Amino acid sequence: MRDAWQDAEAVAEYVHSVRGAAPVMQFIERPTLQALVGQVRGQDVVDLGCGAGDFARQCAEAGAASVVAVDRSAEMLRYAVPAPGFTMWRFAGSR
């Protein structure tokens, strides 16, 4: 069975759609995650299944003391961009 998260073309298409004008991400997922997680200023954050690291970056920009972003897809992690002043820890595992 093919793992789409290891397919460079599929991941590029997904990341482009999510970072583009995807209303679900912009108006539903991100605000919901922010509300569930709450205030992160001064907190240590671990984002498991971070994908392209967008939520991890958002936490860093919101004042988290440290952020560790973990995903098993090396292709998704290629799109992870650390917030200024942060090092994005990248871990990718395989089955």
C-alpha cells in the first residue's frame, strides 16, 4: 500500500492547498487548535504529527519557550520553516 505522506508530489500539492486559500484551515482548524491549546507563552510545546510545522511555528510566534515538532513524513518536514530565533527539530521515522 502506497503511503501518500512519503510521496513528494502528493505532499507538495497538499501543502500548497493548505497554505493557500484553504478556508477550512484558516477559519476552522487553526482557531480551534488555538482555543483547545490555550495560551502557550512561556510554555514548552511538542507538536506530534506536525506535518509541515505550521502550528508549531504559530506556537513559537505566540511566545512558547520551546517548540519541538515531530512527524514521520520526511516529505512533510521539508516544508517546515522555523520561526525566527527558533530551531525546528525535525524527526522522521519509518514503519
